[in-house]
Amino acid sequence: MSQNEGEQEPVVVRDRRRIDPETGQRRTPDPAAGPGPDQGEPDVAASISGTLDDELAEAEAAVGEAPTGLQAQVDELTADLKRVTAEYANYRKRVERDREAVIEAAKASVAGDLLTVLDDLERAESHGDLNGAFKAVADKLVGSLNAAGLVAFGEEGDEFDPSVHEAVQHSTSPEVSGPTVTAVLRRGYRFGERVLRPAMVAVTDHEPGEAPAEQG
């Protein structure tokens, strides 16, 4: 065995770390050390960083232009919200008005069916037959109908109104100044603003008196 054969080539260890473990500084690549583990390959980190920078710049530019477009959208949505709110408020009012009208119509219908009963009670009272327990029940019925909105009308001395009075008798007299109700044959009733039945009345109209005789 020769001397050269007995000697082994020294092992050379190259430190390819980019950061110096002693100083903490970035090392300058040594050309003699050959390519590092990631030299000669695309710098993926740098590529990603550049892409992110480009996207960030585009985003900042878009944000700079956004307020005008966003404000227009906000204004449009606000106008839509106000319109929808107004339409809903009108819808609720209309539904409530219709509901009240239906309730009033139902009450008026029931009251209208009881008008003949009220006529009988009124005739019984005028003849002195409404007394005792019968009168107590009648008073409760009339009170309940009045509380619900039923109103009787038609009194002697009222001015004749063809919209609520039905004239079945007519006469003249110098004691009245115009068409006047002088007798109520059947009382009229209204429920709220609705006339359920006109009052049946006798009307007296004004009759001019004789002119005074001329003196000779």
C-alpha cells in the first residue's frame, strides 16, 4: 500500500446557511461555494411577495375610487328603504281602515235587525206596558246598542231634512217659518255616519198670513 493510498481526502464542509449564526447578519453568497440549496431555482418567496404587492396596490387604488360608487349605492338603498317603509305604512293604514269598516258594518247589520224590536219597546212604553223586569231588560238592550254606536233621531220641532226624514204627511201653518217636523210617526236611527232608517214624520210648511185690509 502506497503512502498516497493510505491517505484519505480531507472532508470539506461548506456552511451554506444564509444567516451567520454568530453575527445574525445575512451572508453574501460565496461564488466558490457553488449554488446553494435554493440557488438556480425560482425565488418563490420573492414571486409571491411581488404578486401580493401588486394586488395590494390595485386594492388601494380601488378603495380610493370606491367612496363615490358606494355612496351612490347607499343613497339608492336608502331611497328604496324609505319607499318600502312608506308603502308598508300606507298598507297598514288601509288594512286597519278596512278592518274597522268591516266591524262597523257588522255592528250596523246587527243593530238594523233589532230596530223593529226597539219600535215594539217604544210602543209598549208609550202605552204604559213597559215595566218591571221587562223594562229592566229593555233598558239594558237599548243601553248596549247606544254604547255600540246606535243613535236615535227624529223629534218634533226639528227642521225637515229629506236626507234623514221621510215625510208621509204634509200641512201648512203660519206658525212655522219653514218646513218643520210636527209629528214623529216612527223614529229614525243611525249607526256612526250610516243612516240605518230615516225617521217617518209629518211636516208642516209655512203658510203666509192674509194681508192686512187697506184703510179707506
